Amino acid sequence: MIAAEIVGVDAALSRLQSLPAAVEDGLARALARLSLDLEAAVARKLSGEVLQTRGGALRASVESTLSSSNGAAELLLGSALPYSAFQEYGFKGTESVRAQLRTIRAAFGRPLRQGSEQIAVKPYTRRIDYPAHSFLRSALAELAPEIEAELRDAVAEALQ
């Protein structure tokens, strides 16, 4: 009769059970480093590469959020400003403009005698064909090889 005994089953099982947590930790560390690079690339795009800086609100609103759970890590990068999607993806269509009061200081190229006057503007619709000025997707595409290599290295390090 031949008998076989497997040595180290408990150690192998504990190593296999610890792999998801190790991979999650490695990915979270790598994504934390990459988030800094992505935020810097987006800031560069919004400082003249893609869009000219006017007030800096869009650049200041870009933030990243890192979360990890159940063996996975996720990095979200974006802006909560309502016009960020308009800039990123562009827009072609019609827009409704509500009624408003407008202050005028000149008429027919000459200043008004009383300084300024408010006039009522009725609601209207206008056609818009605004091209996309991608600052998020282009930054991600620019750093894609670096991101891929960093994540591959993080997983390989966790598996060793």
C-alpha cells in the first residue's frame, strides 16, 4: 500500500486566504500614488494645455476619492461643478435661457448718461455647438502606460 501526505496545507491555505487583502492593500497604495500624478496632469491641462485659466474654479474643484473593499480598490477622479461635463464632453443642441434683468452701461457704443440701467430680457432658446475640451480623459490617456505598469507591479508585489 502506498500512502501520501501533503505537508504545509495549513500554511498554503492561510497564504491563499491572505492574497485578496494583500492585493487590495497593494492596489490602494498604488492608486494613492497615481491619484497625485493624475491630479497634477489634470491641473496642467486646465492651466493652458486644454483650457485657459479664467477663475481657477474648475481646476480647484477636481478631486480624487480612493476606496477599497472586498479585494478591490477604486479611484474616482472628477469635479462636482455643473459645467465640468460641458467642458469635458462638449455640447451640441439647444439651451433655454430664462428671463433675467441685465445691466447695461452703454448703448450704441456710447456710455449712458445716468451711468447704468437695468433692462428686462425675455426668455429665449439658443443653439450651441461647443466642442469638447477633455481634461480628465486626456490626462488619463496620457498616463495610461504608467498606470498600467504601476498596477501590474503592485499586484506582482502582493503575490510574492
